[in-house]
Amino acid sequence: MIITKKNVVAKHQNCTGRRFTSFSLMLAGLIILIQLSSCTPASKLVYFNNLNASVAKEIQEARDSFTNVIQKNDQLWITVGGTNAEDLVAINSASGVIQGTNLGSGGAGNLSPALGYLVESDGTIKLPYLGKVRVEGLTRLELEDHLTEKFKDYTKNPIVNVRFMNYKVTVLGAVAKPGSFTFPNERMTVLDALGLAGDLTNTSKRDEVLVIREANGVRSFGKINLLSADVFKSPYYFLNTNDVIYVTPLRAIAVNREKTPQYVGMVAGILSLLTSIFYIIKK
């Protein structure tokens, strides 16, 4: 057999072609693997997989039994009504002023003062006529009843209203918009808080949501599984003031899953370009 230069070149091109084809197949396989690894099973994304009709009753029972107690550094809005207007002017005249709040009529970005009472480090607030009143550990309704009895000595038919002004929770971790959120009432649930944070991302561990709670100087930790309807039975389903929610992310992988589609498109484009160049040269 006569080996010519033409034969050598053809053999080299065939060898190069086989190598390039093998490389292309390997690269395509890598792209497929990355794409598959970026997918999270539906069972890990769908909330409350074992939800049934009996859960509604359990939620209502949990709601009825939930109590949010007053703690140090809480800000309380307290007003006293009654039948004697002159007495009420004096009783309500010494409401505390919380500087730097935005609850007035000044609009967004305008620091308007708001009426309220700060629970001091000793667990008390200062009220007209009554002086220091211990409120720490009481619920809102218990404080209303307590103050109603106290103010009977100073006005006729007193009606006391108490509200939390700083019902705030913080959401951190694998959520769309982490941050601190203020809620207008004391019946905030973990689902409400996660909704305000833009919901969980596809890289969140829905079966491992941590709630950090501090009450009376004692810090406790509770884990919530959002994949199960048992979340509604958890003592951490209803949130207390200043609770912190941390959503655990899935184990990190080499490529950010949220950016995987753009990486796949980029690699596919490069692969297509190289293939075109190879066949042009080959011809």
C-alpha cells in the first residue's frame, strides 16, 4: 500500500473528527446532567402534601388557643374611653411618644410621631394616675381587663383598648425578599411571613424551616415542615413578636441552579459554533 500525503491528511482529519465528535458527546452529556441536577422533585416543592378536611378544624382550634404575650421593648397603643369626657382627656394626655415611627399622616419617608407606650426593661409601662404598671407576661386582652378595673377609680365606665405597635418578624435565608416585616395584628402565621418575603425559592428546604423565638429571656428553636399539613399543629405556626424565620437552602452545587438555564444556553451556543467551524474546515 502506497502512503501518500493525501492519505495521511485524510487519516488525520478522520481522527480529529472522531475526537471532536467524542468531545461533543461528552459536552452534551454534561449539559444534560447539569439540567437534570437543577430540577427539584415536585414532592419537594408542593406544600401540605397530606392535607385533608380535618385540618380546617385544627387550624381554628390553634387560632383560638394562640396567645401572644407582652414582652420587654414592646410598643403598646393604649386608649381609654368612657362616659366622662373630662376625665378621659387627662387619662389619655400622657401617652408615650415613639420617635422615628411612620404611623402618622405624614406619608412615606416622613418620620411622624405615634402615640404609644414602651415596655421598659423591668416589664412595666407608666400610665397617668396609675404610675408604673407591670404588663410583661400578660396578653393584650388580660391587660385590657386589668386596666379597666384600675381606671374605674378615676372615670366612669372605662373602656380600654390595647394594641401592639411593633408586631414585627424577620425572615432570612432562601426566600425571594428577606427582611423584617411589620404586621397590623397579632395573628400572624409563618405562611403570612413567608408570603411577605416573596415565598421560598426553588433552592429552599421546605421541610426544614427554622423559627427562632425569645420569650422572657429564654430563646427557643422550632422546625417546621411545610411539605406536611402537620405544620398547622406546630406551636410555631402562629408567630410571636420579634420571631426570626430562617429558611435553610438546599446543599450548594457547583453551578447555581437559578442560573443554570443561561449557562446551558451559553454552552449550547458555543458547541454549535465549534461544530460549524469544524465542518467548514473539513470541507
